[in-house]
Amino acid sequence: MTVTLADVAARARVSPATVSRVLNGNYPVAATTRERVLRAVDELDYVLNGPASSLAAATSDLVGILVNDIADPFFGIMAGAAQTEIGGQEGTGRAGGEKLAVVCNTGGSPERELTYLTLLQRQRAAAVVLTGGALEDPDHIAAMASKLAKLADAGTRVVLCGRPPLPDGEAIVAALAFDNRGGGRRLTEHLLALGHRKIGYVAGPAERTTTRHRLEGHREALGADGVSGAAGEAADQELLTVHGPYTRRSGYEATLELLRRAPDLTAVIGANDTVALGACAAVRDQGLRIPQDISVAGFDDLPFSVDAMPALTTVRLPLYEAGARAGRLAMGTEAPPPGGIATIGAELMVRGSTGVARAG
């Protein structure tokens, strides 16, 4: 049932005129009254009519692109590509049919992610693109599913880019998921083929889908190899795995910890290229050479990876292509994939940072 301004007024115990004044911000209202009204708006999930220019249509000219960290090239590349497609379309509607793409930086906060979606819902956003891995928390997943369903019901096109679909994907136009598991498996298979049996893994935050899928691929390769100490026991795998943020500092500190736990380590895999750069710095600071003493590999193939010394072996994800496709799907200029879900392949890029394992 549609929530009305009168419903909000009743919940907040004020007049409809007061609710209107708070929401429009065009008249002074006592702070306690304003807080009461805004709390009622949130509790009832009331959607504003939005700017006057959007009243003639179901949605506005606004498109939201949610990212964890716009300073991270992984998100910046996808967001930039999506924004190009969203803002550069030709049409016959208002202002030539273009849309205003706004990048919303969540900082990895689930609360902020939901807040941005609520704000975009109130602005009758034409589309929302959510990038990157999802938080694996049942309460947050349920809250996200509910929020995205409300956006879709209001006419907003919802596209996921680089994250798996929700359990109930009816509200989603399309989900473009990277093959993180397959990429992680191929990367570890490469190191095993070079003779590495003591492989440390610097993983991302444990609660993120991207982290879990990449780590699962790594462990699948170890298990298939069947070599004692590299493949086998869960205790060995946990000993050689350290979780942390997707940052250079995390890569540095985690690699020092791995070397403390296993001085005979011959390879380190970073959860992404930024983490891998930190791992490289830690290896060098210990007086070790790359790859003669320890091989290092990353994931994503970010622009700087080829310029590292030596160039970083990594797994290439087509970030720009995925972001551009997400932008077209958000604009409705590209047909959704069959079933609304597409898995985007990952390509192993072998470079100078990995080599044959040294003798034990």
C-alpha cells in the first residue's frame, strides 16, 4: 500500500503542512519536530514526490552508481565506464534524453549502502547500478532485497555489476558477476605448475562475496593438486591464509605474518593487485627477491600492475567493459542477458613476478 504524506503526519503527530515544510526545507521547523518527522519518514519508507521536473514521469533523470571506494581503481574504472554510457546517450526527451549519473561512495558500510538506496528511491531515480562484492550477512541481504524491490516497483532499473545476484532476483534487470572463483583457481594452478607447495594467501574481508569466491577457487586448486601441505589439511590452509582489507598496508602486514608462520614460503597471492603490491614491499624488506626467492601474484589487473617491478602476474577482470555494459543495461539500450544473469570471465596474465619455486 502506498504511504502518503498524511500517514507520515499521523506517525509523527504533526500536521501534513509541517511534514511538507520539513521535507521541502523551505520553512523553519523546531529541531525536535524535524527529527520526529524524519524518523517517521524512515519508519514508513515514505517516498517523496521528488523535484517538480520529475512529477510528469515515473522516474527522474537521476542514476545512482554505488561503489565501496571511488579512489580504488577497481571501482573507479567500472563507475567511470558506466557513467560514460549513462551520460552520453542521445535521445529525444528532456535535455536530449541524457541522465545525470551520481557516484555514491559507501565506504564499505552496509548502513550507508541502504541509506543511499533510500535517498535514490525518494528522488525517483531512473536506475541504480551497484558495483563490487556483496556483504554476506542475512539481515543485510534481506534489507537489500526489500529496498531493491521497492525501487523496481517504482520503475527504477536495478543493475548489479561485479556482484552475484540476490537470492530473489526478481527486482534486478541484470546481474553481471565476475568469475572470481575460476580466476582464483587458475592463478593457484599456475603457481602449482611452477612447483610451489607453500603458498600464502592474503585474503580480503571474510564477510564479502568476492573474498569468499576467490579464496574458494584457490583452495579448489590446492585440493585438486593433492600435494600434502599445499592441498590437504584445512589446518594448513588456515595457517597460510590471513584476512584483511583490500589495501596495500594489509598486504604488507599480512605477508610479514605469513613469513613468520611459514619461513619456507615460496609464493604469496594477494586478494587484489593493491594487496599484492604491499606483499611485494614486505618481501623486499625482508631481503628476499621476486620471483627468485618468493613469487607474488595479484587479482584484477589494475592499470599499475603491468608497471610494477617486476610486472605483476594477476587475473584480468574486464572492469571497463563490465561497467560500460552495466551503464547500457541501466539505460535500457542493451537487452538483459538470458535469465538476467551473466558470468564475466577472468583471464590469467602471467608476468615476471612469478617463477619456478626455489629448492627447499
